[in-house]
Amino acid sequence: FGALPEQERMANAHRCWSWFERRSGKADAEAATLLAAVDQLARRQPIDLARVAVAGLSAGATMAAWMAARYPERFCAVAMHSGAAPGSAESAATAMAAMRGRRPAQLPERSDLRSEDVPNMPGHSTGAALPPLLVLHGDADNVVSIANAAATVALWAQALDARPGATRTVQRGQRYAARVTEFKTAGRAVVVLREVVGLAHAWSGGAAQCSYSDPAGPDASALIWAFVARQFGAQAPVKRRRQ
């Protein structure tokens, strides 16, 4: 099963998720609402809550990462496509600088998160490991700087004590090439960075008739699903390091 939640125009004129509204608490409120939607779907359909992943594009990508960092025990994987680094803005006034890669990424504080804030997860662990992360970003993106991809990957890899391997270039047919770097811990790739050469601010490999979509890129949908599927049978990640 899959859920494709949409932001209401009343909440954001551009229908973007409010990942940047951390100071007001709106980012956390929207993350909690999206998590509640997952639980509502699980009550209606036979969904294994141990096999839930979250992914998004642009503002949705940053919100996906924020949700995974805020509720790491609820997700087996997270995928960010062309998003700003999580925690890099705290208001609308700082969002643009964050999108340009000029503000540091940071994980949310977990000490103030109560068990009742996590739907259907009594007694959650505040030391839970971050879920494995896949980051896709185009190096020709002039809306959200690719610097955000590197910042997010560095933050996640540090938290999971993962070390980078050699970067390799992959290309399938006439699609754009991608530089791929895997960060591993205990021999397992827990963070993967795919920098797509020539891709602007668009869903890689998407339909030509859709906005913010480039069919010439690698198939992001297939890459995300393959990454998520690998986590279904994987062992739990190492404990998250104290920051």
C-alpha cells in the first residue's frame, strides 16, 4: 500500500510541507499529522508497521527526513529527492538560505518527545537508530542546492557511524549518469547518495508531461523501491550515537 498525502493550500500557498517552520512548531505538527495518517491507513488495511518507509520530493523530501529523524522507530527507510537538509531552517525567513545550502543541517532533539507523541508506540526509545537513508539530487538543481544532499548525508552518516566507500559513476542507456557513494557500518550500506549529472529540480525518470519531472534521469521510483525493499529483511541498524 502507498499513501500520497497532499498539503492544503490554506496551510501553504504553494502546497508545500512546512519543513522550515520549526520555531513555531508547525513542522513538528505536520510530521505528527502525517504519521497519524499512516496509522489511520494501517487500521483500515493489513499493513505491517515494521515495514513502513517515507519518501518525498523537494519540501516533501525534507519533511520525510524530518519525520524519520523525529520518529526513527516508525520507519524502516527514508528517501530524500532534491530536498533541503533537515533542521536547516527554523522559519520562512531562513528557508531560502537553507535551500541554497547556506545553513547547517541538524537532527531534532529527542529528549522532549514524550511517548504519547508517538502514535501507537508506547514506551518508544529516544535512542533509536535513524533508519537507512537514500538521497537523490541533481547537480543542475537551481532551486535547492545539491550542497544540501552532502550536508544531509554527512549528518546521517555521522549519527549511524557509517564510513564512505569509493564514489562510482553509473549510467543506464541514455539516461543521465549518477555519482553513487555508499556509507556503510558493519558492512551494510545505511546511507546512499546518488548525485544525478545534469538533473535540475525534478523527479528523476518521471513522466514527461508532469511538472518537476525529467524522464531522462535514472528511475527514482525504482531506485527508491529497491532501496526500501532491501531494508525489509535487513537487521536493525546500529544504535544512534549521542550528539
